[in-house]
Amino acid sequence: MIPWRQCLLLEGLHPGWRLAVFLMGGVLAGAVILVTHISRAASYLSDEPEVCINCHVMNNAYATWRHGSHGHVAACVDCHLPHQNPVAKLAFKGMDGMRHSYVFTFRLEPQVLELSHGAIPVIQENCLRCHHDQLQMVRLAAVTERRCWNCHDSVHGSVVSLSASPDARRPALPSAGLEWFKKQTGDKP
């Protein structure tokens, strides 16, 4: 018999252990599929701003961006992702997305959202990329101790914390497909 087939069918194990391994594999695969569906993981391949509000803590940032100075001219990815090449963009999006997933899943988000050390130069570079013709003092482009948003803080309105805009109009999130669970727990769909 072909060696890879022996490994795949776990032929060296006792039949009881084989069954247990296959059952655990099925449970694990089912859990991965469920988490992927609930988290709307496929939506993160998109560059649409609405993807950012899959995490509820981004609702204030989304709502204030939408009504702020950049809401009609730039999407989240225009400012928050590098634009040197598609590989750098996808790599940064993946790394930053995994960090966000970890922080939001384990409820480690601070009350005041702050940029990561890696995001600061990306956003600064994007400010300069879009507004290069508006810079009146060209030497500011080389300054590293001050960032554009130190003075121009209106991109997201006056958001300083998660509770800064409690009455902001937020778009409704799409259904995660758990109507059956809501009916069992008594929640309204």
C-alpha cells in the first residue's frame, strides 16, 4: 500500500483510536467552519469600509470617519494600509488583521484606541502621499517627531475613546446566520 495512504487512514493505530482521531478532526473542522462563518472571515478580503465594523469596537471610528473630512474621498484602506505594492498591502493587512482579531477576541482593546507602532509610519506616509501638493512647508514631510494627525485630528471627528460618540448613527451589521440560536435563547432576530 502507498505510504501516504497509510498515514492518511491511520492504519498503524488501534481502530478505537482511529475513530477518536477522526471524530476530533471532524469536530475541529466544524468549529473552524463555524467561526469562519460567524466572523465573516471572507469579507476581510474586501477593501470596503463596512468590513471594518465587523468588530463592534470600530463602530465609532466608522461612524465618525463617514461623517468626517475624509468620509467622501477615502476608504479605510486608503489611509491604514501601505500602497508601495500589492504584496506589502496584503502582508500588512494580514498581520494587522491578526493582531486586531487577537485583541478583540480576548477583549483586550483599550478604552482609547491607539495606532500600533507599525501603523504610524504607514498612515503618515499615506497622508503625505495624498496631500503632497497641499504641503506648504515641504520640510514637514521629513519631520518624524510630529505626525499629521497631531494637528489635523478631524479625520474621525473628535473621537478620543470608545464612548466618545454614543449616539452616532451606525449601519446595521448583516446577519451572521444564527436565527435558530436567537429563537432558542429568546432574542429577537
